[in-house]
Amino acid sequence: MKAFLISYDVSDNKKRNKIAKILEEYGKRIQYSVFYCQFSKKTLFDILSRVSKIIDKDNDSILAIILPQGWDKYVVGSLKNDLPEDEKSVF
């Protein structure tokens, strides 16, 4: 299992809500358009396949970043949902 940050930039409200609902099935929203998720690469590709059918590829984007073990985290302010305690550093 790997940790990921997945963010999206989707201009259409209906499409954006669909993307958010899909990502909520798999991870925690930590900012309005950023999710922290833990799953396999296969699951990531399944999710990307689902959302690619929804977005306008000329104007919208989905970004998935694999987080290496022991990645550094710094938070200024508050998150919508906390990261797991071992994944959190507060500035």
C-alpha cells in the first residue's frame, strides 16, 4: 500500500462534485481539492480511469503524487481533516 496526494482542478461544478465523491470513497479530503489516500497503484489507476471519463481533458486536470515513506510534512493553518498522526507535522 502506498500513500498518495491527489488534487484536482475542474472548472465545471457538477463534474467537480463527481470527482470529489469518487475520491471521498478512497481517502480523506485535506483541502478543498486535495485528498490524502492510501492504496495500491492498481487502485490509483482504477480511480484515474474513472475520473478521466468525467473531466474535460483540455481544461481540467487531476494530479496524483506518490508520497515516499518518511516524507516530510508541514502544515500552516488547519486542514479539513487531519492526516494520520504519524503523517503530520504542524508548523
